[in-house]
Amino acid sequence: MTAWLASLAVVSGVAGALLFYLASPQQQLRAAGPWPARRRWWPGTVCTLVSLAATTRVLAPMEAVFAWSVLLMFVGSIAPFLGAWRARARAGDAAGNGAP
């Protein structure tokens, strides 16, 4: 049960942080741009709250909040680099020479 809750916490935390990044106007992961303007923050909020609830079931409350916030900060720091890499790959494919 603990392994299931821990993996739920990690997966929903990563998904929530990525959804928050996809909702930002300057995101580069989606070629179509950010999510629709109305309530674009809602899916990320739900996923992060599910992650926090699962984390508090696995760890003590203070450690859970710390681990949860570190996970969100880590994914939130990596997402812009993944978006830039993907945008560069798309630009290379559009030019016809392909990025290595």
C-alpha cells in the first residue's frame, strides 16, 4: 500500500507541475501554445493536491510538505529546459536538417 501511495504521489506531482508549466503563456512544450485561457490552472491544482494528500499518507506531515515542494520545484525547474529542447528540435525539423 505504501509503494502504491508513494508512486501515486510522485506521478501526480510530476503531472501537476507539468500541467502548471503547460498553462503558462511562455511555455514551449506544446506547439499549439498554452492551454485555453479559462481556468487553465485547474488540472495542475487538482494533481498537486492529490500528490500532497498521498505524500502525507506516506510521510510525516512536515517531511511530506518538504518532499512535495522539492518535487514540484524540481519538475518546475526542468520543464522549461525540456520545452526549449523540444522547440529547438521542432525548429530543426522544420528547417529540414534535424537537430542532433
